[in-house]
Amino acid sequence: MITPDTLPLLLFLLGLGLAAVFFVRPTTATREGKILAFVGLFLFPLLCSAVGFSAHMEHSKTTTFCLSCHIMESFGKSLYVDDSHYIAAAHFQHHRVPADEACYTCHTDYVLYGGIRAKWRGMRHVYVQYLGKPPAPAAIQLYTPYNNRECLHCHLGARSFEESATHTAIHDDIVSNQVSCISSGCHDTVHNVASLANVKFWKGAP
Amino acid sequence: MTTSRIIDRHVRIAAVLVAAGLFVELLVLRGVRPAAFLIFVLAGIPLVTAGVLVFLYSLVSVRN
């Protein structure tokens, strides 16, 4: 049956089949041959590559993808901490961020082309992972301090956010990123991977 | 070699490159890890692109 999952597969098999035809009988003398060659050696290869590329772009947003590198393991574990003060855990466990795209949902930039920027940072991670010197997990830092914009993308205007007296008192400073949401004393516990040895985990932990 | 034979040879080379590229791309299509993406971009796409370029070249290379 043709589903969104099997469609790319089908395209690739067709593409391979067409290419094979031209390997066995590379005749483009006839009109039909020319048209078929154009389809098999131009349209299909490009179409398949584009479909494949966009599939990889989708994969790169998944929690599985982020956690496929060993170095991110403890960040994955931090999603299962049994303590709602752990911001990442509190969002992940209650599906306040989509569970299968948890990391990406918080770590993309909510601006025009933010998704592309996030993927570009991802390429830098790949570079460091394979060709550079990866730091210890607990020593990893964001390239730029976490921007309130990302939290506010979901929380601004929401009743639970706006009705908090603390938020109201410094509303402008929060919105302008003068005072960080994760300032000490506020929502300052996010992943805290250095302290994971001493915490309890929720049952779903890997 | 006759003109059409030269074209045929180019088409055959293009077909091999395209097939090899598509095969590599297919192998890593379902991979949800950076290595799969890298192989797709650094091996699959260049092979397919080379094949397509050889094919296009075969169209313009020989004047009839």
C-alpha cells in the first residue's frame, strides 16, 4: 500500500529501475528513448534526492536523532527526572513539547529561518563530534545564552504566564530578554546533567 | 566510433552514476542519525549530480 512512509521508497526503486534500463540499453536514438532518458536520468534522480533530503531534514528534528550521539545521552536522561523543577523534564513528560521533537522544539530559534540556523548549528555539532574535540557532556554550553524568545513563543499571552505576579512585575524585562527566564532563582534548573547521579527518575526513563 | 555510440557510452556512464547514487541514498534513507545524513549528502547527492551532469553533457556534446 502507498503511504507517506513507503512513497519515497517506491520512488527510489522506480528511479533505480529506470537507471538500470539505461545501463542495459543505453539507446536514446528514438523519440521515446529520449523522453525516457530525460525522466530516468534527470527528473527521477533529482526528485528522489530532493525527497530524500527533506526526509533527512525531518529526521534531524527528532529526539531520537539528537540522542543518537552518545555525548547527548545525559541530556536525554534529564528529560526523565522526577522533579517538575527540571524545566526540560517538566515539558517533555507532560508533552508540553512534542515528545518526538522535544529537543528541537526548545532549541530552534523562533525567528524567520530559525530552523535553518538550528540545522546549521547541528552541522557544527557534527563537525566537533567527528573532527574536533567534543567536550565532556557537563561542560557543554550553548553557543549563545538561551533567549527568552524561545520560551515566550509558547508562553507569552498565556494566562498561566501573564497572571503570575512575578512575571507581571518585570514583564518588559522578560520580553526584551533583559532578565533571563532561567536566571538563578527563577526557572534555573533545566538539564543540570552534572547532578543527575543524585536525582530520582520517572518510570519511563531509558 | 559513431556519434550515436559515443552518446550511448555517455548515457551508460550517467546511468551507472545515477544508479550508484540512488542506491547509496536509498541505503541511508531511513537512518535517523547524523552519519546517515552525512553519507546522503557527501556520497549520494554528488554521485547523482555527477550522473545527471554526464547525461546533460551527452545531450550537447555531439552535434548531429
